[in-house]
Amino acid sequence: KACESAGHIFVDRSGPKKVLETIRQAKASLKDGVSLVVFPEGARTFTGHMGYFKKGAFQLADELQLEVVPVTIDGSFQILPRTGKWIHRHRMILTIHDPIPPKGQGTENIKATMAEAYVAVESALPEEYKGMVKNDDQ
């Protein structure tokens, strides 16, 4: 309820029309000048390693010609692993990377921006969590 009150947009994957409604809400927010925080993997990791990025947020940025600002969250896996039941005390570091400006429009731009964002996010992770590991629910 608190998330709804704060204006969070939830991705409803129950059908194509629901996904389109989510995209419409996101576009409206972005056009109003509101920044969106998107978790491009779509799910928490089972291993601490990053999964692959889904393209939805990158398509929106491409369509609206907006910058993408990669952010790395290091330490959240140790605080509460996906399958964990208890919160553990651990340091967490948030790294805000340089914005990635739009390079034009189209599929190649989307792929290039996704790759650049992935490299940026991964660069601030500890060595033990670098390298993609496919998550079972991606």
C-alpha cells in the first residue's frame, strides 16, 4: 500500500494488455519529468551475481531519448539473500555511475545502451560477484 501511495509502478506480467498499461504509466511519468528507478533484471538473484538485463526500460529511454543512469547496489545479497528468512548486518554501497546519453534511436542503440549499463553496474561489484549467472526465473 505504501508503494502505491508513493507512485510506484508495478509490472503486471499476467498478459500483454497489462504489460502495455505498465509501459503507458511509465511513459506518462517520464514525460512529466519524473525519474524512474528500474531493476532491469526483473528478479532478485539466487547467487549474488547479476542476471541478464531485460530491455523494457531501455526501450522507453530510447523512445523518449532519455539518459540512463546505471546504479550498483553492493551488499544487499549479504543482507538478505533471495531465499533467506533473516536480515543480516552488512555494509551496503550504492554507486551512481555517469549517465549514458541517448545515441540515436533503434534496436542497435538499445543493445549498446544495455551493454554499457551492464558493464557500468558490474564494475562496482566485488570480484566474487562479477560475471553473469543465469537466474532460474529470468
